[in-house]
Amino acid sequence: MIDIHCHILPGIDDGAQTLEDSIVMAKEAVDQGIDTIIATPHHKNGKYENPRLDILHHVQQLNFELEQRGVELTILPGQETRIFGEMAEDLKKEEILPLNIDSGYIFVELPSDQVPRYTKRLLFDLQRDGFKPVIVHPERNKKLIQEPDLLYQFVKGGAYTQVTAASVAGKFGKSIQKFSHQLIEAKLTHLIASDAHNTHSRGFCMKEAYDDIRKQHGTSSVYQFTENAFYVTEGQILAAEPPEEIKKKKFLGIF
């Protein structure tokens, strides 16, 4: 199993704080059946700055430590970048790091309570430049919950999305869990990942999430999500069905 979103690199954001924290997370990941993780530290979110070269260095160091300790887990480089107007320009300057360096997939994190007005244009610009934007954890964005048609328009326009395993498993509450499953049902998400920050309050939950998906959406959905995670690491095109609109009446009472 591949986890494409994880804050396992030590001491550079709000994920693992020490090397030992990273090792504990790595062992938990292996117990979950994960053999490969894309490390995606926060970047440009107003608190953390983790440019490309720094991340590559930290990934190399952590892989060395895991090998020395006999932990059978491979770390690949990535980055979770908060949306900002000059993302396309910073990509050209190699400040922003695509997932696994040259896959072309770019994480785009929206603020938790809003969607900037320039989002649609930026997603278009990224694709025009040959990149494949992935909107991370849309199920936890209040604006998208209130106006799901926005997400439909982004996906229809060629963007991908990644839902958090803990959201699917109900760790962020029943409303977000319900929305997560509605996104799956409407073909509005293409990837499931842990967004793990530690092993206690923000753990992996991958096995639990896939069990829930299997029960509610069938084994074929689990297969598609797991295959898509592999396609991301290889830079291949994701399996995606035409998205469907979610009727707003389903969201009454969520917030």
C-alpha cells in the first residue's frame, strides 16, 4: 500500500517532531500494510516554509535511518503547498516540489474555511504548464461542504482530489465522514491518503478507511484508489470516472 500524503519528516512542520517520532510513525505505517510513503511537509501556509532542496535532503536522511534500523518502508519526496497566486511561477523556479519529484502531480491545499477566488484560474494555469493539481482534503473545507458545486467544477475542469483516510473513518465527525462518502459516490475524489501527523491524534487510519470504502462502495473502489496511489508515484494518469454533481439539499444541517 502506498500513502501519498504524510507528515513523517522530523522537526520541519506540525508532524513528527523528532527522529524517534518519525521511526514510531514508520513502524505504525508498516503495521497498516504501507510500504511506501510520500512525505509531504507543509509549505507556504503562513507558518512553515519547506522548499524543494530541503525536503530532498530530509527524505534522504530518513531513508538512511529506516534502513539502518531495519524498517521496511520507503520514503519519497513531496510537498503540501498552500494555494497562492504565484504557484506556477514558483514551480518554474523549482521551489515547489511535485510528488516524487517528476510525477507532475502537485498538492494544492486550500484554506480550511474558504476557496480563494483565483482558484479555478490557478488550477487551469497549472494544467496549462503540464502539471496535474491534486486538491487535498476537500472534505474538510467548509466552503466546499456548503457549495459542493465548486469542487465539481474544479474536477470537471481536470483537477484531482485526495480525501483523508481519517475523514472516511469518522475521526473528524459524522458530518465530514458523510461528505467524504458522498464525494466517493459522486466520483469527486480520486485518492485516499492518511495525512498522518503522528500515531495518536492524527494517525494513519488507512486500513479502517479502506474497510469502510469496501463496505459502502465495493472492492472495485478500493482497487481504484490503491492503484491511483501507485500511478501518482509513477507519474501515470489516474483512473477517473466522470464527476457527478452533489445536490445541495443533502447538506442541510452539516454546519
